[in-house]
Amino acid sequence: MPLTMKEKILIAAEKRVRSAGFTETSFRDLANDVGIKSASVHYHFPTKPDLGEALVTRYAEQFKAELDKIGLDDLHAALDGFISLYSNAFVLNESICLCAVMGAEAIGLPENVNQRTKAFFELNKAWLEALLVKHGVGDGGDAASLIVAALEGGMIVASASNDRSLFEQVAKAAIRGIGSI
Amino acid sequence: MPLTMKEKILIAAEKRVRSAGFTETSFRDLANDVGIKSASVHYHFPTKPDLGEALVTRYAEQFKAELDKIGLDDLHAALDGFISLYSNAFVLNESICLCAVMGAEAIGLPENVNQRTKAFFELNKAWLEALLVKHGVGDGGDAASLIVAALEGGMIVASASNDRSLFEQVAKAAIRGIGSI
DNA sequence: GTCTATAATTTGATAGAC
DNA sequence: GTCTATCAAATTATAGAC
């Protein structure tokens, strides 16, 4: 099945937002990316908040699909799989997690977008917490919250520093700290 | 000594950037904030990268001044003092850390701005690492990197989720994890 | 240092033809 | 669904008077 124009726009938008930011991404840029005019982009996404909401929703759905592929029986393997999702999302000078961008811009963004960003973080935290509880590690959700925050923050620090190893360092330290939290 | 116009502009700019983002902050907005015209803002900061660089430099200097006030003899008190700096920087629906914003926008920002953002993160990491080493906790800088990343990421997650307790949770978990890293 | 005036570009969004 | 055409507003930045 070939891509619909709506999906093509979302793919182009995700790429731009994850590198330049949401506000910096314009309908005209997206129109050029997919080979139509900006008025036609508005046909698919009437307003920018509409686009933002669809963008984060799709991102969270895809992320959830990847999470569902990770086996939960081996704690270490599962944690590695989880971190790999973040690691793959972070390409130096090219892209960070969509929700790190949306989260940083959150104060100025419409509610419907922020709700979806919040849902993404909750999804991640809930998955991690379930994994830890299953293996009798960590009592509440503190460790899960810490890991999610550290991975998102690690991307931002590493991206600004133009040094990918900073992210790797944080990711490894986050895993090593589990059990004592 | 009364504030210079240059400082007034930086104060207004910091407020706007920390809530709405750097790209969203315009010279006209700042001009209105301080009661002059946008052309006059350009007199003080010829280009936007000039403004961004001055902004992050000033932020890091002020942060360093606060760090220098924290006593290092009591590990727990020092960690609490460190986290308080972040805690105070984070006001729900109003502001997050300037460098969390700049870091999230980093890919699209000019080099001179990113260098200053990187310096801010290095300053934080170095201070924390020195504290931990002094008290014989943590070998390398892994724990320090983790804490900085977790605090920055915690702000972003909490801001997008409109839930300050998420930040508090991450901050506490980050401290509790020290020693095992 | 601040002003007026303006240039050149970009933005989100709409109306209406096809 | 996509187009042309257009709008009203906002953006960074500069020239030159005061």
C-alpha cells in the first residue's frame, strides 16, 4: 500500500520538527517536501495545532508498537531494548525525540498537543514500571520516571554539546542505578 | 546602580525564551517589554545569534555564582542546594531552564549559541563531579552526567505533563541513586 | 542611544476555480 | 484533493535623522 498524502506530510513534519522545532516548521516547507502547495497541506491539517496533535499521536503509536515487540522475561535484555529505542531516535545533528522537542516548547503550545506529549511520557513510564515490578526491582514508579527523564535530558545535553557519547554515558548510568532506587 | 538597557533586554529575553522558546522570541516583543523600538534592540544586539549568545552566557554566569555559594562539606546539604537551583528555575507554565530550551532547539541554532549551552552543562557536571569525588562517591563523571540529564529531562516531562510533582519525583530518585553508580 | 521608515521575506490561513 | 491567488500580520535587519 502506497503512502497517503496525509502520511507523507506527517513523515516530513516529524523530520523537520525533530531537528528544527515545531514552531520553526512551516506549512510551506512541508508542502515543498511532499510536492504540493501549502493550501493543500491545510486541506489535510486545517490548523497547526491539528498537525501537531496528529504528529505526536502517530509518534506515540509507533513507539508503542516498538515497545510491544520487546520481550519482558529477561530484565537486562528488556532494558537494553528500551534504551535502543531512544538511542535510535537520537541522531547527532539530525534528530532528537519528538517529545523532547514538544516538551521543551510545551508552555507555548496548545493544550491538545501537550496532552499527547504527556500521554507519550506516561506510556514510557508505565511500560518501564511494569517491567521493573515484574522483576521485583524498584518499589514505586520512581526508577521509571528517573530513567525516562534521564534519557530525554541526555539527548538534549548531548545534542547541544554535539557529543553523542554523553547520551550513551547517561543511558548506561541510568541502568546501573536501578535497584538502589 | 540602575539597570542598563542592555540588561533590561536580557532580562526580558530570558523570560520569553524560557517560556516560549528562542525562535518564538522576537525583537519587537522585547522592544515592547522594555519600552523602546525594535531598531534600538538591534543597536544592543545586532543579530539574533548575538542576543542568544549573550543570553546563555549571562545565564551560566549567574548559575555559577549560585553554585559558588553552596558549601561542599556536607554532601547531602550540597546536593539539596544543587537541586534547589533547578527547582527554582522551574515554574510550572512559566519557565524551565534556559539551557533545556536552547538544548532542545540546538540542531537549528548557530554554533556560538550551542557552545555556550554546552559550557553550561559542563559547568554543572564539573561542579557535581567535584562534589562527589570529594566525598568518595562515584568514580567517574557518570553519576554527575546522569543527575544533570535527569534534572533537565525532568523539567521537560513535568512541564509538558503540567505536573510539577513529576520533577520532584525525578530529583529525589536521582539523589537516592547516588552511590550505586 | 533611540527614533522613523522601510525593505525583503515568511508565516498561518482562506476563497474559490478545477 | 490540489490548485492559484491573496490576505493580514509578523519577522530580521538596515539606513539615516535626531
